[in-house]
Amino acid sequence: MNRKQRRETMRKVQSNDLSLEVVHPNAAGIDIGNQSHYVAVPPDRDNQPVRCFGCTTAELREAAAWLNQCGIQTVAMQSTGVYWIAVFDILEEAGFEVYLVNARDTKNLPGRKSDVQESQWLMKLHTYGLLRNSFRPTAEIRHMRTYWRQRNDLIQSAGRHIQRMQKVLTQMNVQLANVLSDISGVTGQAIIKAILGGERDAHKLAALRDRRVRASEEQIARYLEGHWQEDLLFLLKQEQQAYEFCQKQIAACDRELAHYLHGREDRSAGTALPQETRKERLRKNKGHKPQFDLRAGLFRLSGTDLTQIDGIDVRTAATILSEAGWDMSKWKTEHHFVSWLRLCPDNRISGDRIIGKGRLPTNNRASIALRMAATTLRQSRT
């Protein structure tokens, strides 16, 4: 429905117009909360059509049993924080069709004064088919998404510790960042560990230089003559230990992810993994490269090699598959998929004329990864 049709339908709902088509006759609505959830069913199903259930697993199973007793087949709830996840899983396990609704679709609608009325309002809207179901990947993809998101969070944490180490070194007037592009590299880490080990001689520290570093030992030694303060050395030690801990956690995530991908169903149908011939892909990437063959694991999971697309590396492909999955039949066309990504234009139209253009805000990780991939192709020769 377009906006005009949607407004007209909402007027009928608010006026209790019985001529509306009932799409889900056996519908219920749930107002999700932190400590309790309000569940509403049609008035003719129970003497008490709205009940309050706690958030414990036993109480959620009681809610599922009560809904089953009332003959409910489909349930609508808002995606409130992470409180909805346990309710969703238990109801889905009990055999209900669960609609996860974006709160933006209902927050401006009238008729809600309390949690009880909100659950009834959700039930009413869902009965007439006015709520859109949000996409939620399958359990197989959600497990992979958990590992991959945790790995990315650890990478961000490690980057913050590197920034703090660089700040501490600058405070001690150890201008290591002026001669090294990355203090998390081989040379930078060797020098920092030597400093924490008690070494203060600039030339001995510069002798730890890796042969691939462009700056000479004399140049590095000039920037290593700082004033060593005990409090700043303590901070440097703390940040270095935190960085090393993040590295261990990233390695643990890689092991779990490799084990998980190896145990999934092989959808490649016996097709061999395409050989990579592009020189830039064959080079060893700097940074937090997965410590296993992630490209082969993703090919086994999805049956296709997304890295053959220009601009898509193995980490971008992992982000896309962990967020959207490999089954594109969830969306009718590519236009629906782009709309879900919120990458479609936000045009303001009046009288069949575009009076304004904009971009839709989004924090979808797949959208961010695709935008970064497109940015890398702006000056490429592909």
C-alpha cells in the first residue's frame, strides 16, 4: 500500500470499521518489557484477554501454553532492545508464527495509553495485516553472526588500545609514530616490549628494526629519546597487556568460527573453489586477517564465492553472509533487498515530482560493508 491507502486504512481501524479484511483471525499482541510482558488476545478467546507474564523462562512457557489454549496462531511484538529475543525463541519453538515489528511503524499511531492498551493495539493492527514482519536470519546464520560480530568488536577494542599506547608514547616524547606507520607491527611491538622490559638505550631499541622498515636505525633512534615517567610506563604496560589479550581473544574466535563453518552443510555441490588470480588478493593483508581459510569456509556455507566480485574481500563477504545469510529468497526482488539495506534513495515526492532527495540513516552492518566496498572501487581500474 502507498501512503494514501495506508492512511485510509488506519482511519477505518481507528473507527472500528468492521468492513476491514481480517488477515490474521488468530492473532495476539505482546508488549515487550524488561521485567514483564503484556499479552493480548481477542476478547472472545478468554475471560481475561490481557495477561501479564514475567520474564523468566518458566513464565514465558506459561504464556506460550496460554496462547495455545486460546487458539492463537500468530503473534506480533516490537523489537524492544534485546528483551524480545527470549520471547521470540520460545514462541517460535512452540510453533507460533512470530512477527517482529519495527517500533517506527507504530509509535506515531494513536490509541495507546498503557502497556495493556499497547498490546491490544498491536493485536488489532496485526489482525488486519497492517504490520510488516522484520527479517531475522535462521539459527545457522545467527550462530555465525555471533562469532563474527564478537571478532569485529575485539578488533575495534584492540585498535583503541593501540591509540592509547600511541598517546602515552607521545606524552613521553617517544615519537615512534613518526617513523613507523603502525606501532602494532613487528618493529613497533618489539620496541614497546623492550621498553617495558627496562631497555632505555635508543640505539639498542632502534636495532630491533625489521629490515622491511623504510626508516634507518639512526632515524628511529632519534625519535626514541624520551623522558621515561613511571606513571606513563604503567599505562603503557596496561594498554599493551590489554592489546595482547584482545589478540588472544581474536584467535579464539577464529578457532570457533573455523570449527563452526567446517561442521555446516556443504552447499558447493562438489564445485571447486575458484582460483584467485588477482595479485592484490594474493598479497598478505595487514591487520587482523583470519587465521584460517575463511574464503573456503564461506564457499562451503553458501555455495558461491562472493570474493569474485570486485571490491568484495573475504571479510566483507563474511559480514554480508553473517548479516543477510545465503538464502536470497527472503526478498522478492533485488529492489526489496536494497530497500531492506536502506540503500535506496529517500526521495520526497509531491504531485509526481521529486522535491527533495536524501539518504536513509542505517546502522546495518551489511550496508556499511557494501558502502566501504563501493568506496574502494571509486578509483579502481576494474
